Amino acid sequence: MEPLIHVLLALFVPPVEAFFQEGFGPHFWLNVVLTLMFGFMPGVIHAVWLLVR
């Protein structure tokens, strides 16, 4: 996918971007937990971190 689409997904639906980067692995589930339990921002930070690493 285009890099812009990845950035937009990371900002607006972080678990989807984590899935595209890692599949149904531990990073996906960590992102779901971060997004749902601790608010939206930790999930966004984790998804962006997955993009830049």
C-alpha cells in the first residue's frame, strides 16, 4: 500500500494498521488492548512505532 494510506490507518484505526504490519501476531493484540483499554492515543503511538521501526 501507499505510505500515506499506512499513516492514515495508523492515526485513525490503529489495530488495522498493526494487522497489516504484523498479521494476527502479538503486536496486533497488544495494539487492540492498548486502543480499547487505555484510550485511543496509546494504540496510535504503537501503530506509528510499528510503521517506523
